[in-house]
Amino acid sequence: MSSSEDMSIKDFEIDNAKTPLFLRNKRNRKYVDNGSVEMGDLSNNDDIKTIGKLGKRLIRRKKLIQWRRWIIDLQFALALFGILLMIIETELYIADHISKAGVVSFYIKLIISISTACLLIAIWIGYYLGAQIRSVDAGVKNWLSVMTTYTWCALAFELFLCAIHPFPGDIKSNYKSPYGIKKKVSIDAVASILMLTRLYLVAKFAVVHSMLLTDTSTTSIGALSRVKINTMFVFKAAMSKKPGILLMLVMVCTFLCNSWAMRTCELYYEKNSEKNSYLEIMWLVAITFLTIGYGDRTPQSYCGRYISIVTGIMGVITTALLVAIITRKLEQTRAERYVFNFVNRLQNENKKKTAAANAIKALLRISILKKYGKDYIKEIRNYEDKLKQCLKEMRTAMGDKYHIGDEAVGMVDIAHEVSKIEDIIIRNASKTDGVNGRVASLELRLDSIDKKLDVISKVLVK
């Protein structure tokens, strides 16, 4: 091994307890650089470098989050722009103002295709920025190492979902109605309805602009607690804060979207039918959404039937959420529960006292009647039955009172009582330590007094 290698190993020798902290002469220097520069503050330099790297990572993470917010805003705008153009083109076609083979329809669909391509690119960039953020959090350089199989599948599914749109031109397919009528129908009806699934980007937009995600303290607490601040977390928080408003918005949006989708399906297959007016379709969607189903109005196409199935499923889910919200609103508050339990406790106490008084009366009557002999056996048995009934009522009242006490205690009360008991134990322990110290000092003083008495006794003996 060369001298330079020996020098490098010597320079970076592992520190031990014998290494002096402050060196006054060059002979005792341990951390040197080329024999002249002192490196006694190596640990401090490492700390400074670590803090600097951490600061750079935090700055980069903040920039990436801001860029991802801009990209999601762009996705939201492109999705709404494409849906708006699709609705305009569909309504113009339904009103017989344009045809599918016309120039206006072609150019509107071309603009929709261009916006869809931009949306797909924005979705890819959004996933790339998300992977960059996760790589910064994990402290790795390659962002591909944090891309899991689930993430790749989610990306592929999202790209496929957002790629569906009415393509330029008049593309038709053979269709056979439930009544056996064959015809050629444009595929734009199905593509237009599936294009409404882009509205899931509204949830992404709400998440990135929520105070729960933009607030640094909430993000830090979530990271420390290993809680993901995602769409489900924001939805649960909104359901906790304003459940009525959120549920009303979900119901109205679901009703309007499904009504438009049902009307589009029905009018593509039976264009001139009076049954496919907007009010008739809204009635059909309403009774399906509320899972009533009178049967006076039914979908006339397979597409409409699929929309009815989706509407029914959404109605069941929304009804379940509504029942949960109403149940939570009807629950008693903590103060109301305490008052209710207190009143019940008083009532049970009064029942017990009344039963005890009646038992004493029955016992006195029995003792009085027994003095008169066997002439009052029937009355004695009646009072004995009353005595047994009073004793039973006393036991029932006492049991109900104890059960009320158990029900009144919740997790918050238990935690409060545990903290109070812990404080009392800590205070008693400190007092015990003080008493032990005083006892030890008294023992020392007694030992010293004993020694002095021994010395005095020896002097007196001499």
C-alpha cells in the first residue's frame, strides 16, 4: 500500500474517546488536510451539508407541488372545455341544426380531439410530477423507482378513460333495438356519455386547492402520522364539516348528468318521440334514482337501460350516505346525554325509594296481621306478594341505575379520568420522593447524634 493511501486512511480514522477535542500543537493533530488544514469541525460541516440538502429538497418539493397544481388546473380546464364542446355539438345535432357528416360537426369534433390530446399529455405530466414528489420524499434520484404497478395501471386506465370522445366524421354501427328494429346509429352517443367520466377531475381540482393540502401544518402532521392527504381524506373532511351541502351537490350533479345522458341515449335511437322530452326523462331518472320505479316510463334503448342501472346504483349509495348523515344528526350531544342520564338516574332513584317504602309498608302489615292469628291468611298472602313485587322493583331500579352509569361513560370521559389519575399519581410520587428524602436526612442526623452520644459516653466513662 502506498504512502498516500496510508495517509488517507490515517486522516479518516474512526474517532474514539482518546482523541482530544482541542489541539494546541501540530504534533497532536488528528484531522488534517494535506498536513496544514485543520478539520476538527468535521461533524459540524456534515450537519451543515445535511441541513443544506434537506433545505434544497424542501424547496424542490414545494416547487413540484406548485407545478402539479398548475397541471391539474390545466387538466380541469381542458376536460370542461371538451365536455362543453361535446354538449354543444350533441344539442345542435339533436335539434337538427347540423348533421354528423357536416363541416361544423367535423371541426367541433376536431377541436375536441386536439383538447383530448392535450389532456392526455397533461395527465402524463401530472403523474410524472407526482412520481418526482414521491422520489423527493423517499430521497431517491430515479423517479421510476417509486412507480409501482398500481400507479402504472392507474395511469393507463386514466389515459384510456380520458381518450374516449366523439371522433371527427360520421362513424356508425349496426344496432338492434329491444323491439327487434335494426338500424345504423352513430357511435357518438356512447362516446359522448362516456366523455362525462372526465368529471372525476373535479375531485382532483378540489383536492389540490383544498386548505387541507395547501396548509403546511396539515401536510406535516399527515406525513408524521403516515396519513395520505388525498381525495378520500378531503371527501371525509368535507362530509364531517358540511355533510348536507356536499350531499346536495352530489345528488344534483348526479341527477343532471344522468338526465342528460339518458336523454341523449333515447334521442339518438328514437329522435322524434315525444316521450323523450327533457321533463319525461327527468321523471324517469328521478324515480330510478330514488329506487321507486312506478313502471309508467321505461328506457327504449339498451344504452338508456345501462344509464338506468348506473342511476339506481348511485341512488342507493346516496341514500346510504343520507341515512348516515341523518343518524349522526339525530344523535344526542355529550351535554344532552349527560342531562338525559341524570334525569333517568333520578327517576330510577325515586322508583327504588318508592318500592322500598311500599316494601316496608307491606312488611308492617304482614307483621300486624300475623298477630291476629289465622283469620287473615288471605290478606297476609296478598301482602307477601306485594312485598316480593316491591323487592323485584327495587332490584330492577338499581340495575337500571348502574347500566345508565355505564352508558354515560364514553372514551373521552375515560381518557379524561385516566389523565386525572395520572396527574394524581405523579403528584403523590413527587410527595413520596420528598418524604423519602426527609427520612433519609433524619436517619443521617440520628446517626450523627448517636455517634456524638457514643463519644460523650466514652469521655464520661474515662
